[in-house]
Amino acid sequence: MDPLLSLGNTMRQLMIMGLLVVLSSLAEAHDTSSDFDLDALFAGEAFVLSGQATGTQFMGEQISVIDMHLHSGTFENMGPLGQEFILDSIPLPLPEAQKRVIASLVAQMTRQPYAPYSGIKNECLKAGLQHCVLYAVYTPETWGIEENNTIIDYLEDPRNRVNGEPYFLGFASLSQVEWEQQGTAQIAALRESLSHPLMVGIKLAFAHNVEPLDDPKWDAIYELARDLDVPLYHHIGTSPLRRLEDFQDDEQRERYRRSFDPTYLEGAIQRFPSVRFILGHMGFDFNGEGVGRVDEVFRLAQIYPNVYLELSAFGGETYDPDGTIMVDILTRAKALGLVERLLYGSDGPGIPNMLKRYKDRTLSALEAAGYTIPEARAVMAGNFVSVTRLPERIAAAEPEPLVCSGDDGLLDPGVAGRADVDTEVFRARLGSGSKTRFTTISVSLPEAADGAAPVPVILVSPGFQLDRDLYASYPIHLASWGYAALVTEKLQLGISHAAMTRRLRDVLSWLVDEESRPESPLHGRLDLSKIGLAGHSLGGKISFMLGIDLIEDDDERVQAIFAIDPVDDGKGSPSVTPEQMAKVDMPFIALGETLDSTPKHDSLMACAPEASNFEKFFDGARSPAAKIDVLGASHMSFLDNPNCRLFCSVCREGAIGSGEARKLARRYMTAFYNIQLKGEVEYETFLCGACREQDVNENRITFATTNSLCPTE
């Protein structure tokens, strides 16, 4: 036989064998034949369609999940120990050459972000994840090298969008090889990589490289993390690819211990108190050698507030088949008061469906450990958002609307203000008697400074059945402009609009009580005589209802209302438009859109029906008011994450990115509050003057006023 023909037949057989292995894994991961279409696979089509992506439920509530630990790459760019590990994992009696072909094929189909069917993005969407984080890696002997620039290419790929938002985020890394000669250049390259807004942290894995954690030469990395205000992830715990017995003598074994034992990181944690250290894998002993350091990880987190703990890898079927290890760790963390320091990650993608399985196992463990819904939200996404300053990073990655500098070089209120922001978290008791309830409240406000004047307060009400974390960017933005702001309670099914209004008033009462306590971090920092109300969708209506209630009680604390695409759904509840609009005597703006004034499908209701949308609030105005139509936006475009699964899926997708929609909302909201709550009339250029006309002329908005909101109109 011709040797080339023989070689071709052999390669064809290997390809078929490899595909069969991959396809059998894929078929096992999916439930129905319609979910698994070979024609679509070979046509290169994506696996997850909009109808197939599912959200995440915890104890009956929708929550967001961010997987902060994923690895892309190829089999070929793995180190020798990593390749050996993968080849040994293939359960087929084949020669090594054939196993290598299979391993290469599997990696191409499962470890590439945009591969069809079981690529990382599709697996993330199938698992119901809000964002996924890709790690750059520099471990040449073990898992290999995945360059920073490769991760950045994935981040800049046009496919890195879900409903107009960036989906993948990245952690950058650097080589530790020949540090004395190459360290300065490596730090410069790392700094350049971290200038990309979607590269939100640093990833280090000294255990894989056997580099001691206590070597002071690494201070240059920590200095960079401090200067750029990015978190720093350390692999803490043994490497599954290195055992103590692999090292020839006690000196080498001790060096290896110093590369994974968190005790040796304590000095750096002390020297750099502003650096947020993430201790990955909780110090787990992946080889069962009796060198686990979970207790030490907990000790460090109790002592140092800049230590965070990440939950990846050890909770999978391989290391924790009955789930008891994860439950024990979560139970201990809760008992020690460390819930706000836990971060979720999987260390995937692994095999098809692994991301969903690891998420589901973690959620089951959270429930078994007695975590509440707010605590689960913190662990699965909220803590990561805080640690990475994610809203600011996402906003920085969005295409900038043309910034208007206003008269005298005024800063555009659509971008972050100049104040540094504190966020204080409270476990608040609201209501009284049988109506008493407890909730977590996060208040964002300018950093405390001696002699600083109290700042106005803004309450942001979410839309119906929409989680508070979908609006997280708004209080942070407002705080940067000199306000204390918070997102109020979720507006849930089964509660009347009048009761929702009373609940919003409870939050206001709690703020008054909390500010009056001398030991409170809010004491002396709030000007509760100057309050603004804001709300999206039903939250906009509830804001008007509270404003009306306070007016009827001769309470003049609320001085302005900014409603974001408000909807006056009067079914079973009092209607505001037009019946009660005559009672509204404070200035207001109704900003919205008309794309969702009609249903997305004939079987659905419109998300912002024409008969009860933002225009109807304006039409009934008796006080100074404006209406702003954000052209091309949809009802959910104003959320931080318009891809909020079930409730967002019934609305249309905007023709503009939600980043632009949010920036326009923030521009007019902040300018309006600056004028009404602070008396800074110079910001009228954004609301009534040249900057507004720029937005109108460039077809970003339409604008109308009544009752002299703009003095010259």
C-alpha cells in the first residue's frame, strides 16, 4: 500500500475516534436529540440559542452567577506534566500518538472560547452564568502557557457580547522565569495588559512553578496590583501535578511547601493592606498528602480584611464525591463571618456540562450550609463584582458616547465623578410588628473626610421581579458625584403597589434611624432634607407613589424624582397616570424608550405598554418636568446586565448597547440631581443647553419639557 495513503487512513481513523469520544461526551451532556444537532455542529453554528440559555435559581429566587476561574488553551501549549496528566486521563487502550490526537481534538472543542457546541462561551451560557473569567497562565512545566495577548484577543472578539454587553473577562499573568533579568520587562508587560478594561485582575500560580511565596522579589507584582487597584489571585494549595515525593531532597521539598502554603504569603498581605489577595482553592491538598492548609487560609482571612477565599476545583466529583467537603468549608466560613469574602469559581471548563454541574453542586452546598438568598448572591457573584470594581470596568470597556464638556470645562455627568466611593453594608431591620423584615442594604457614598458636609440621598427602586444587583452601577456612579445612594428592596410578586410604597418608606425611615446612631458609619454624612427618588419600570411608579404620599403628609424631604422607563401598571393597584399626577409638586424627569411599547411576541404583554409608559407620566405633569426618549434603547437596556434571563427575555433587545443607554440615563439623572438637590445651575447646559442639543442632533435622544423645568423653554 502507498505509505501516504496508509498515513491518510490512519489519520482519518484517529480523527473519527477522537470525534466519537468528544461527541459521546456531548451527547451525554444534553437531554434531547433536538439539543444535539450534528449538522449544526459541522456547519460551525453555536450550540446555545437564546431559548436554550437558562438562568440560575437558589431557593426559588433568581440569582446571578459569575465563574471567576476558567482556562482556555490547546493541548499543544500545555507543559509536559500537564500533557502527561491529560493522556493518562483518556480511558482507552491506545498508543500515545493516538491519545495525543484525541487530546488535541477534545481541547479544540472544549477549551476554545468560541468553539461550537461545547466551547467555553456555550458551556457558560448553558450553565446560566452572567460572566465568565478567562485566565492567562505562565506555568511552562505544568499547565503550560496561555499568553495575556491571547486572552485579550478573546475579549476583543466581536463574539464576546451577550445582549450588547461584554461577556468574558480576563485575569492577566506573567512569567517568573529568570526574574532577576526579566522581572522589569515582565512587570511592564503586565501593566500594559491590565490597561485593557476587561482584564480585571492578576493570576499567579507559584505552586506550579515551585516559586516561594515569601520571596520579597515578588513585591513588584503587589506594588502594581496596589497602584492599579486590581485584585491578585494566588493558587494556594498543592499542585495536582506535583507531589512531595517527586522532589529529590528535603531542601527541594521545603521550597515546594513555600510555594503553596499561605503562611509564607502573610508577610506580603501585611505589607500591602490595600491589595485584595484572593487565595484560590482554599489551600486544598489535591494529592491527599496530609499538607492541606484550609485552616491557615481561614486564619488569614479572619485576621486580614484584604484576604478573599475562592472555592474552585476541590468541590467537584473527583475530590468531593459526596459534597461534604464543600459543605464543611461553607459552614465554617459562615460561622466565622466570612461570607462577604467568598468568591465562586469552578476551574473549568473540563468536560461538557462540568460548569453547570459544579455550579449546581455549590448551590446545593450553600443551601445545606444554611446560606440565605442574599448570602448566596454575594458568594456566587456579588463579592466578585465588588472585588474587581466590575461596573466601572464594564463601563470603561463600552464605546464612549461623545462626551460633552459643558461650559467652563464641566465634567460630563455621564461619566464617573471625581469622588472616591465607600460602600457600607448593613443588615437592616425594616417595618414593625408583624410587618418586620430583615434585608441587606448597601449604601454607596463619597469617602468620609474630616469636615465634609453631609450629602443628599438618592433611593433607587428596581423594576418588578428584577434583582438589585442589576442596578449596582447606579449608586456607585451617583456616589462618585457626591451623593449617598442605594438600591432598595426587590419588588416581588404578591405584594400590592401600595405595600411596595410602604416598604420604600420603611427604607427611608431606616436611613433616618441609622444616620442618627453616633456609632453608625453613616452618622453625620447624610443630608436627609434633600432626597431624590429614582426607579426603573415599576420602581419608577413606586417612586412617584412615595413622593405623593410624602406630599400628602406635608413632608418636603423628597425634592426630585427621576424615573427610568416607568410603567404605570394599574391592575389591582392604584393608577398614577393621569389620576394622581396633579399631586406631584416636585420636579421630575421621565426617561424612557418606545421600542418596548408593543409586545415582543403576540402571546406576551409589552414590557412598557404605550398606554402606561414614561410619556404618560409626562403628559400628566403639573410641576416642572421633562421627558427623554433614548432612541434605540429597550426596556432592559438600562440594566447593568440586560441578559437577566427569564424576565429580560420577554422584552425586546435594544438597537444600541446597554452601556450607551446607561450612560445617557446617568448623564441626565446626575445633571438633574445636581441642579435640584445641590443648586448647581451650571449643569443646566447638560439638561437644557448645548450638551443636550448635541445628543438631540446626533439622534441619541428626543427631549421635551413643561412647566419651566428649563428656564428658557
